Amino acid sequence: MKHNAQLKMEICRQSGETIVGTVTVNQENFTFGSSSVSLTEQSLGELQILSLNLKLLQEEHWIFDGLAQKAPVRIYLPFDPKPEKMTALYLFSDWWTRPAFVEHFEDIPPKTQVLLLKGKDRCACLVPMAGQQWKATVSGGTETEVCLEMSFGMGGLMSLDETICVLAEGDTVSDAVHRAFTWIAREKGIPMRCERRIPEQFRSLGWCSWNAFYTDVDEAGLRRKAEEFVQKSVPVRWVMIDDGWMSTQDTFLTDYVPDRKKFPNGFAQMTKDIRQNSTIQKFGVWHALGGYWSGIRKDSKLAALEAEHLKECVGGPLVPSPDERGAEFYRHWYQMLRREGIEFVKVDGQSTAARYFENTLPISAAVRGMNEALESGASVMDNNVLNCMGMAMENVLARPASAVSRNSDDFFPDREGSFTEHLLENAYNAIYHNELYCCDWDMFWTSHPDGKKHSLLRAISGGPVYFSDRVGETDPDVLKSLCYLDGTLPMMMRSARPAEDCVFTDPRSSGVLKLHNAAEWGNGIAGGIAVFNLTSDRQGFSFTPRDIPEIEEAGRYWIYDWFGKCACSVGKDEHFKGAMDAQGFGWYVVLPEKETASCLGLRDKFIGFAAVESVAETSGSTVVVLRETGTISWLSNRKLRRAELNGEDVTDLIECTDSTHSAESTRSEISSVQREDEKNASPNLLFTLPLEEKSTKAVLCLKW
């Protein structure tokens, strides 16, 4: 925007009158119809912050004609030059965002919360703000303008004074998004993801009751499922008891305690028994932000008990008060749950708060109050909260401490073709959601036809990994590639996100979707790229090691096809080229090429390279320490002379292949990346040491 730009503006009043005109940026007390307007732009390097101060003038003191309730203010922001492409992350429900790939401002969906823009040389990120009281969203504009739409949740207001949007530029989309949300987090006084503490249980394998039982969950079913884990040696460390456990009537909460028909003895004895007889050590329960979906039943025992901590809204809901009084409601509930052996909560329906308080309180203020009350009450659980159904920006920007937030709509096991939508939402939402939260990519079924795809998606997600198979249906082989023997996850550093060349292209119509992530690897950082073909045709693809921003510097890198079990060596800017069958998927581990050997770690795990704790190289040997023992692989151009594991000679057990030509898979044409000057070089050797899985460290000494 130019310093003295003329912006079109619309003001809608309760009487139905709409005032249309232009306002000059950075001109104080600009008269706009019967209003005083100041539209201020502040530039901070690569950031532009737009603020609005609006005062309606009252011509007759006995006539009150304030702002309308629905979209009372619209501002049109011009862009010159127009972006080449845009991706809008918009609310398609009260709770979730998804991507829309657009080329024209008119096609931007309503309720867009983040707009990514691609210019000729640079990228930008436009974030309409959820302010102290007001909320802005982007919607379809004109041929040259984006429409910024303001909402308050109430009618009759006579003034507005808020920051309404932030525009950040960068060389990449990631740079622009990070710049925007770093400023927003500081402005709102909330932590970034790196400043939040991820609850310890989410670093281990979990199970949730939802898709197994839905609302028919009960004690007998949970005990049977725990017994199945023991019989199948599945190292689940935590269990989430989802919707169906509470004392409810219709869609209202009536009491704090579990439903006595389903849990006749409460939770305490059940959780104690399961802890003693299985690997499960943590239990959590689900509830909605308002208690249950429609709040607390007004004629219930609970409503009478907690009357001073509840608020009745204009529309009828009775919910926890959005202040410290409401914190007492949650605190009392959680204290009872702690006595029952429950240590964390999943809080659902969070973005319903705007509906609770419609015509009662300002949107942003009410939602912030509820989130702060929730987290204040959750202090008795060490703030061990999984946020869910809360991707409206007023929720995203209102959480003072909790670290984990659901990143997509549900996993739908019975909905045909649902994997594609699930993948799209998680991949593109993570572009911005990861800036503030550890993103939860939801549960899945190991026994589902797409179970392997889902397991790869969870492995690279950088967030919690949990499943929800029904009793008797868990496939332990699918889970083995996700966790260590004790159930701990080899977690990646952040949420997986799309490669820069995928951000503005709809992968359902052409090309592939590439997701990248990184993890600690020995003394450095390695990574990987997952490739998904969501089309009905075979698609080519390419990537370079540089596509993973965090990967450590090296002269060359190994690319290992996890499914094809073959590898090649490339430079940091050299393109790995491949092809993927229709609806196919692949996982490519990217390791810096070391002088002697690059250890893939535990080969049978997607993120097995993260099992490498340390590497020490000399001219004649390499010593690798791994977290646990199992099938170990490494890549090298050298011929091995001797290998020792924990001091014992294991040379004769090692399998060695020329990895470039070892796979018959059609997933990738891996040999096409070899350069002309490498054709006569030493072969790319893949060494494998097949060992029994044990929870003991493996110290591997390779001698060349």
C-alpha cells in the first residue's frame, strides 16, 4: 500500500444505511459520511501493519444508529502489481481451515484467515487480525483489490479501534509467514511454538476411543482394548477417552462425574489396573469448551453447584464464564478428574465460543476470556491440554500456554476418498498453524485400506501419533515403523509442510504434493521428503536437499528411497528426479554425506535416522551410537573391512548391495539423478545389519 493511498470503504449501520466512499491512508480524522476515520499504516522493514480508528457521529442525541451486527465494516486493499498466484486458508466451518488455490481476488473464499501471495520475485502473507474485540477476515474482492471484512459479534457499536491486518513479505512463503506470526505473537502476548512446552505423553504412541467406540465407550470396552495391546505387544503409552464418557442429557452437561451406567466405579480403579498390567501410563478425557456441545443444562445439579462460575448468553447457552470465574469451573472439574486418575484433557468445539457469545460479548474478547479461563483451570493438570476444533483465528491467537492444537477436520474411516482431503488440510494448515503450535494431525486406523499412507503422514507430522482401531483390529506391523520398542516416537522438529513449489498449486489436478521435515541426526540434522500423487495419472517430480531448510551443510547428500530401498548421491542444488504412480506415495530420507558412512539408523522405521545419537569418524573407522538395537543400515562408497556391535564381530552378518540398482520399485526412477562424471565412480553401497530388536543401545564400530 502506498503511504497516501485511497482505499475504498463501506460502513453498514443498524438502520440499514450503507455508506460507501474512500479514505486516505495516514490522514487523521478523515471525515467519512457521518463518521470520523483514521486508517493508519505502519511499516517495520518487511512488515506493514494496518490499523483502523472509527467513530460514528451521532447527529441527534436521542437517535442511536450504531454499526450493524453482520459485516459492519469493509475495506478494500489494492495490490499493484497483482500477485501471480494465491493460496487462501479459509474457514469452511466454524472450526477448520483448508486451502483454496486462486488466481483472482474475486475468487477468494469468505472467512479467509491467511492469504499467501506469490509475486514475480517475492512472496507475501496477509493475516487479517483477531484484535482485542473485533475480528477481520478476507473475502472475495474486486479485480484489483482484496476485501477485508470486520465483525464484532454484536450490533450497535459506535466505535472501532483495532489493528486490522498484517502484511509480511519474504523471499519464500515460509519467510513471510514466519515474519508475520512472529510479530503477531509478540503483539498478542502469546508464545511461538518453540516457546511452548509439549506435554511429555505426546512424545509417545497413543490410542483414542473415538473411531473405535464413538459415544458407546465404556469401561468394559477400554479394558478389552488394553488387553489387546498387551497380547499384541503394542507399546501404547497413553489413552484418550473421547466423547461418550460424561454425564449428559441431550447435548448438555449435567454433572462432572463419569456416566455411572458406562463407568459404574468411575475411572480410578480402571486406570490403576490398566497402568499395572500394560505399557499405558497416561489417561486423558475429552470434553467440549462449554462443558458439552450445548453447554451446561440449566436445571441440572451441576448448574446449581457452579452457578457463580457460569454465564448465560443472550442466545440461551449456559457456559463457563469467560474470566477467572470460569477458571474455577474448569479447576473444580479437573481436580475431580485428577482424583480419578486422569492427567490430561482434549478440549473440543473451541471455535463454537463465537456462537455462544453472539449478541452477548465481543467475539475476540469473549473467546480470549474462555481460553484464558480454560488454561488457568488446567494448571491443576500442568496445562496438559490438547486443543481441538479451534482454528478460528480468535482462538489461535488466544492461548497463553498450551502447546498442542488439532490441525484438520476428523479422520473419517468410512468416507471414500477422505485421505486426500485430510492430507490437504493438514499439509497447508501447517504452513501457518505450526508457527504457534505443535500440530496434531488426528488419529487413524492401522487396519484401514489407507493405513500405510496415514502412518507415513503421522510419522512426518512432527506432532502426536495415535490411532483408534476397534477392539481386535489393531495391526502391530503398521505401528512398528512409527515408534521405538518402548513406544517413544522419533519425532521430527516441526510440522511437515509443503515444498515451496507446491504452495500455490492444487496437487489434486496436476503434479505431486511434497512435504518436508527435519530431525536431529547424530551430531547434526537430516531430513526427508514425502511425495504424494493425488491425481489419476503417473506424475513426475523432483526435489533438492536445499528444499529442507534446516538440513546441515554438506558437500553432497544421500537420497534414500525408504520403500524402494535404493539410494543415490546428489549435490545440495542437484535435482533428484522420479516418477510416482497414480495415488502413489513415497518417502525419501535425505542424509548429509559423511566422509566414511552416513547411517540410516533403524531402517524399518520411517524416521529411523533419528535413532542415531552420535557419530565419530576417523580416517579408518566410524563409530555410531543408536538409541536401540534393530535392523541397522548405512550408506557409503567405501568397502567395509570389519564391523563390531557392542564389541562383538558382526562382519559376517552384514548384507551389502549396490543401492543404485537394488530396487525394482516403480515408485521412483532413482538412477536418473546420477551425473555423467559419476558413472565410473565407486558404487553407492547400502549396508544392512539385520538384528533382533532390543531396547538396548547399539554401538556400531565400522572399520574401512
